[in-house]
Amino acid sequence: DAKTTQPPSMDCAEGRAANLPCNHSTISGNEYVYWYRQIHSQGPQYIIHGLKNNETNEMASLIITEDRKSSTLILPHATLRDTAVYYCIASSYNTDKLIFGTGTRLQVFP
Amino acid sequence: DTGVSQNPRHKITKRGQNVTFRCDPISEHNRLYWYRQTLGQGPEFLTYFQNEAQLEKSRLLSDRFSAERPKGSFSTLEIQRTEQGDSAMYLCASSPRTSPESSYNEQFFGPGTRLTVL
């Protein structure tokens, strides 16, 4: 699975959009980009995944660049409850395990 | 609550003792995973089951670790002769993934068991 690189931490004001970047320059054609988050003292929680098209669900939007070497997770209106560590994972469809990095610690402030 | 449950939530033990953790996955999820997480790091994959079959084990899973999933329902993770380096959060996850061709790899995580080895 491709290695991903994320900034260690980010801040965001409550109500504003949080844009979390992820670099996966060595991603291969059969690898999807997954995003999970982990709120303090809880297990990770699935957010969204995509291959090459942008995706949106009730939690977030995922924007993948045309060359697929990077992506951005967008939380459109961040709340205090979105404070968590966000993990970007590149994983092929035939791999079951998730390879987590150290993620981005997002702090949403009032 | 129909989520993944883990017991106990916390375990303190002395070095050299054996410990066993239990994971109850979401009903009808055929895949079950174990991960380990140390402070400041992301979870690390340990092993996973499809039904009762253990399909993959990480090199992190030394001979002192054993996992089972009898009858394809709940799973146990046992650590024998615990060492201080085993102190970590042990996370269990389950997934309804039915085929390798499915891109849908949403894993549902439990709250974890925090192990402290003194």
C-alpha cells in the first residue's frame, strides 16, 4: 500500500470549513483513498473513500487531484465535535488491513 | 447497542502474567480485525479473520500472541507472558466486506481495551 503524508496538526474555527490535505504520490491505480478519524478515547471511525472521482457524503467531501497524487478531506462546517485525529489511508481493493500513519490532529476552536 | 464491543475496557497486569481480551463484532459481520495502538501512533494491524478462519497475521504478532474466533462470532486475543512493551490500546474492528472485489472496506471499530503492564 502507498505511503501517505499528512501535516501533524491543524486548527480550524468552529463553523468554518476544515480542509485536511494528504499526499499519496506513489499511489497505484488499484488503490483507494480512505479517510478515518479517531476522537479521543474512541476507536477510529470511517468517514469516506474514493478512487478518482470526488465523493461527498453526510460527513464530508473528498477531493482527489486528477493525477491522484494528493487529496483533500473537507469538513464543510466544522464543529467542536470534529476535533480528532484524521487518518488518510491508501489501500488496494484486495487488501483487508488498514495501514494507518500518524494522521493529522485537527483542533476546532470556538 | 449494536456496535462492536470489547471487554475489558481496561486491564492492568504484572509482567509475566497472561491476559485475554474479548471482542464481540457487529452481528453478521464476517470479518474481524485486531489492531494495536500505542501513544501518539496510529493503529497497527495485528491479524484478521474471515468467519472462523484466521487469514493474515502481522509480524508484530509474536509467538506470545494468539487470536481465535470460534464459530465465527466473538474473538479472543491472548497475550502470554506479558512484557512492558505490550502496553497499548488493543482495538477490534468488524466489517461486512463480502468479497475482495468490493471497494467498500469500512471497518467498524470498538472502543478498545487499554492494557498496562507493570
